[in-house]
Amino acid sequence: MSKSCDVLVIGGGPAGSSIAALLAEKDWRVVLVEKDRHPRFHIGESLLPLSLPYLERLGVLDKVEEIGLRKYAAEFNSIYHGKCSGFQFGEALDKSYPYAFEVKRAEFDHILLKNAAAKGAEVHEGCRVTSVDLYDDKVDQVKATDEHGVEHVWQPRFLVDASGRDTFLADRLGTKERNKKHGSAAIFGHFEGGERRSGRDEGNISIYWFDHGWFWMIPLKGDLMSVGAVCWPYYLKSRQTPVEQFFFDTIALCSPVQARLENARLVSPVTATGNYSYASKRMKGKNYLLIGDAFAFIDPVFSSGVHLALYGALLGAETVDGILRAPETAKKRLDQYEKSVRRGLKTFSWFIYRITTPAMRDLIIHPHNRFRIKEGVISLLAGDLFRNTPIASKLLMFKIIYYLKSLFDPLNNYAAHKRRRQNIAS
């Protein structure tokens, strides 16, 4: 027999757990269905400073601080310049958020899921959604099967797809598309004994460019370090050795990363993903919404994934609450939600699409703060995209300088642009 609920949420990651907690707090009957059991491994361990107010609103900031390592800056390292450039979050346009956290996602996600249950959401772990029945673009019925083979059927007034990279609704609606402007694949693992920065800089994320993309090095609490390479898909397709050996061969292509791992040992399986840059053509329907990675994922270079998931959850909770209270306002509220989320994605995307170009590398390695441009870039890196801060004019000035710089070195930048287009098509 089917059961009714006000909101059904697919997925217990940061987006799903957060929106479930907020809507349950508003006294709606919320059901959250998660296919795995927490804690479970996930990538994306670097949070942004402007995520901290969201975590405070959820009531979990203290718990996240207990498991996290403070991150005061993001540093970019260039083998092409032989130089490192650091961006201190405390030097952003708004100096109020000088740090974020590096977290083990298994612990972080578990905190958020338990918070949803504590706020009153009905959480079903080990339960996989198998089908969603839609009529006239409206969700009528959701079916799921638990780990014992028992089928559950719900009839929700509203459905939130927070299924992450599983992209449940986008796949079934046929709206998921490979990103035509960007392509990236990744290979990653966890190490013990990797070289860290000293003192206050211990938790800083390090980005390293190399010929096939870029590396991340994220120190975690204890002696653990997350290391990964985000590459053009053609490079990962060239693999002819076991994935672990290919990972070490890739690390050897960037001597500064290899040096920091000289005395380290791999303590996790190595994971490789195919091209994972995508977006859905649609974000919403009459009574459903796609949030976080269930809608789009671009590239992890600015650690935007969890931040956009949390923002989408907070704004989504206000949107869904308003729709449930006044159904006639659904279209207006959903349109406003989509406009805001797309604006944030667009801002991140412009920088992400150009992060490996010679002009962008030069500007990041040799930053200047004329017209407060560096402060604006730091604000972007901090995730300050959705408040009334004067970031837009600073980023516009940065873009103008970027295009002018590209004109002064047309051969290298055109070659990089052409190579990028070929790599996306591969």
C-alpha cells in the first residue's frame, strides 16, 4: 500500500540531508530515501568559508568543527612558473569568514544525515528508489526497494531529487547531457605521511597544474591526505596499466606533488572516474526539483560541489515550503530558485572553463589587487556568490584583464583554446 508524505527526498548526501532537515523543522512530513548506509566514502572533502553560515543554520557547525581541519587559504602551484601563489580567505571583500574546513566526507555526510533524522525526517537507509511515476510533468508515485527486498511506495506532494551523481530523475527524463563546454575525468586516493604545510597553513588546499590537467592535495585531520588528478578525458582513456600504477605514473608527471608524497603510503583503493562534467536540461517540474549534483556537476577545482549543494538545499527548503503553503505560487518560486542557482553555476563555470589556460595561470600566479580584483577573486574562492557583496564588478574587471592578456599572447592562448576544444570532444 502506498503511503503519503509532504516531501520525498531522494539521496542522503549534503543536499538531500540538509533540505530534509530544514523542511522537517517546518513541520512537514519528510521522507528521505538513501541507497547506501552511512558512514560511506565520498570525494569532495574541501569546504568553502561561506558554507559555514549554512552549517550554522542547520545546527551542525560545532560537530563539523570537531571532525574538520581548518583551512585558511587555497594555494595554486605552477610548474610553468616555478612559483606558488596563496589566496588567504581573510583577505576577501568580506573579512568575516577567514577559514573553512577540510573534512572526511564519510563523517561530514553522516553528521548531516543524523541531523535530518533528529529534526524529524523519516530516514530510510539501504533503500533504493526504483521508479518515479509522472503524469503531465507531475510526480504521482515513488517506488523504492530496501535491502531486504521489500518494496515501499509513497505518494508525495513534492519530490526533491538530491541523488547526486546518480542523477536519478535526469537519467529517467532523458535530460542529462555531457557538458559541451567542459570535460574532465579524475583519479584519486588517500595517503598517510604526505608532506603538509607548517603551522596555520597545515589545512590549506594545494592545487598543482600539470600538462594533462591539475592535482589537488587536501590534508585531513590526523595524518590523512586526499590526493587526486583531474585530467582531460583523453588522458584517462590512454591508461594501459592497472589503475594504481597509472595513478603513481600520473603523480610522477608533477614533481612538486611527487616530492610531497615521497615518504607517504597509499592507504585506500585508487578510484578513477570517466568524464564527469554534465548538466540536466531541466531543473524543475510542477512538483519536483533537482538540487546539487543531481542537476549539474562541472569540476572540483574551486570546491564548489558541497557549497552549491548546501545553498541549493537552503534556498530549496524555502521554495518548497512556500509551494506547499501556497500551491498557486509554484511556478514563480521554482523560476526564482532556478535563476539563482544557475547564476552561481555560471559564475563558477567561467573560471573553471579557463583554469588551465596560460592567461589564467599567469593571473593567478601573479595576482594584483588594483580595483580590489584579488579580493574579488578570493571572495569567489570563498563561495561568496549569493549575498549582496560587490563581487560582480571585481570579477568583471578580472575578466576584462584576462581577455586583454590573452590578446597579448595570442599563439599560446589560441593553442590552449584549441587543445581544450579537442579534449572536450575526445
